[in-house]
Amino acid sequence: MYTSPHIQLQRELHMLLRHPQTAWYSGVMLHGKHVLDENIRTACTDGKDCRYNPLFVFGDQFTRPEKRFVIMHEVGHKAYRHLPFYQDYWKQDTQLANICADYVINAVMTCIVESAPDLLQRPKCALYHARFRGWSIPQVWNYFMTGRTPTGDNHGKPERSGTRIQIGDEIFGGDPLDEHDLSNVGEVEEQQELAKEIETALREGQMIAGKFGIKLPRELAEVLEPKVDWRALFAEFVTSTVKGNEEATWRRFSRKRVADDYYLPATHKERPTEIIVAIDTSGSIDQKQVSEFAAEVAAICEGSCPDRVRVLWWDTEVHSEQVFTESQYNSIRSLLKPMGGGGTRVGCVSDYIAAKGYSPDCLTVFTDGYVEHAPQWHLTCPTLWLVTSNTSFKPPHGQAVRVQ
């Protein structure tokens, strides 16, 4: 008996909303609209609404579990906010960004397939590779651009032909399961508002799923973890360390307030202050992240005015160092010269600083977090780790903060 695409869509959504394995996403499913649209080729989301070509999704080519997989595929892109978070990748290369996003979300949905095969089945046309489980879109993108995994392993130079990418003996890519619409992503304020709405929807789904006693998926746990403004924390960390080395003295007055007839003590430093910034050049740390981080370093240095900033470039060893003084702080971003790009051994930073006899007031390590097991660490200075990817990373010393 023929069942209209509209009835099929409502029926499959109803089943997904009630099932324990997909109840986590129920709030996101109910957020925005699910629309049939003959003007798109396959399926599509703009980060808020989901659209489906009725013949492609609800024709005869997919079984019911496969149709539900396609629906969850779009819901997953919404839940993990792939479009607003990673729109720069679509602007660079829409085709490649679609492929990366599909590998990531299909890996997540395949975990549901394994837990509930009667509910979801992955269509044969869906892009999937077990290697990409737990990877992010930037990590898959970096792999397809360089052949390097997040842990620094090099699988060879990628060769691309259309939607196909060959790395070593393996061929990836093909036609993605869906399309993506960036036209409604909006400005920064709209993106932030949409992100809040999706997070609220996820937490609503969390309450519903909690009644079933199903463990929260790791990927959703990362999305829902409390967000910390790493820039503010980084600035506070450096400023408090440098300012802590200052003392007040009445031997001279503060020149800032003399003009107002206020005679206050000036401050002087007990000794020259130095901060060290160690930047990981392996794995998923790309040039854009380095540039963004360099801009923060420059702004913080201008505000806290350490006497010296020492930047170390490392992967399995420290390849070079650059030293900047106060007159160069506003030019740090243009003066940085990254070196490295191999594997990852963060213990080399500790070894290098100890061997050189440096005694920094504080150390900041910028890394993707994919480092050797139980790194050897000999330093005791205040240390802040800014970690871009590996949420399970535990620092050998100091505090770790997730960089979104």
C-alpha cells in the first residue's frame, strides 16, 4: 500500500522520538521544521530546519531503518552545530567540507546502528570509515589535506580527483549523503542564539533520555560540557603571574596620577619577567588556530607587559625558539615562524626548558592534546594547557582548558 512521503516522515520521526537510543536527540528533532522539498537533490539542513527530497528519502531505494538513518543524519548535523561552527570550511571548499562532515556524523550514527540495528541501518551510499570514529571535522579535513592523523602519523600525500581522495592504498570520499545550506546561518549574534537554542534542546532531550537509563554518548557529553572562555582564562593566568612579581615603592611616584595631584607609589619588578609559550605544530593544529592564538598572545603581552616572551615550536622535539620584547608585542602575529609538523612528544618541551636552564614565571602549552602516554614532565612553574581536540587529555602538571 502506498504511503505518502509526508506520512512516512511523521511516522519515522515519531518512532525516533520514542526510542531510547535516539531520545537524546528528541529536543533537537522538535526544534525547527522537517520539510519535504522537491527542489533539493537529496537532503539538507541549514542548522535549524531539515529538508528532504521526497523521492530520494522516501522512495523505494531505502528501507525504513535507512530512512530513519537519513533523518538522524540531518538531526546530527544540527545537534553538533556543524554549519555555524565550521562554516569557514564550507567557504573554502564546499565539496570537501560536505565529505568531512558526513564521515564525522555517520561515524556517530553508526554507534546507534550497532546498539539498535532494528531502528537504524546505514545506507550503502553513506560515507563511513571506522578510522574517523571520534574525529572532528577539522581533524578529518586535516587528514584529507595532509595525510596526517590527529596523533601525528603520516599515511602519505593525499591525491584528490573530484570527490575522491586517495591516501596510500585507501580511497575515501564520493557523493555525500546530503547537502548543506549556509544561506540561513546568519551573523554572529544569530549563530550564538541558534547555538543556545540547540543546547537547550539537547538538555531537554537529556532529561527525556535519562528516564530510559541510557548512557550519554561521548560526543554529546562534549557538546554539553560547561564552556569556559579560554581567552579570558589565558589572560588572567599570564597577568596574575606577571603582576605577582611586582612590589609597590615610595621611592618614586606613579606617573599616571601625578597630573591629577594624586601621589601614589609606583611599582617595580623584583626581577625581569618571562613567559614561555610552547606551540604544538603537529596533528590538528592548523595555521588558522596558530594565528588566532598568536593574536591572543600579542594582546595579553601588551596588557601585562612581561619583559620577555619566549615562543617554542615543537612536535617530537623543540625545533626552534623565538624571543620577543615589549617593543615587538604588537607585531608578534606577523613575526611568528612555525617549524615542525611530525609526530607528537610533549615531554620534549620539559626537557628543552630544563636543559636550557630557563626559569619562566609561567608556561602555556598550546596543543591538540594527542600526545604520548604518561609524558615525562620535570617543570614546576605555573602551567596552563590550552587543548583544542582531545577532551580526555590529562596534563602532567598544571591546569588544562578546552579551546573551542
